[in-house]
Amino acid sequence: SYLDLIAEAKKKFNVPVSAYSVSGEYAMVKAAANQGWIKEDQIINEILHSIKRAGADFIVTYFAKTGARLIRDSS
């Protein structure tokens, strides 16, 4: 998976690692949340934390504003 690639890049190269959460993932989460199938904030939190746990130093994502709010509210 892409998380494995992030982890490998982090181990192999001594440079900051960035990850991009694609628009399709954003659309999928939004559609599922609109149907009431998932809890949007919980899923976004898990997606972003998974990428960070894999080793990303930076995350480029359509979830940026929501992610920032979730971090702020959890402090």
C-alpha cells in the first residue's frame, strides 16, 4: 500500500517525506459521510494519522482545514 511506500522512503532516504491524499479518497469519504455510513471526522482523523504514522513529515490533502480543526479541538 502507499503507507508501506512512505515507510520505506522514510527509512531509505535521509530527506523529509511528503504524502498526498488524493481527490478520489476525499470524494469517497464525503459521499459515505453524506449517506450516513461513516463518521466523517473519525475517518479523516484516522487517514491523516495513518499517513503520519507511516513516516510522512508533510501531508498535502483536501482534508487540511478539517484536519487542522480536529487537531486544534483535541488539544
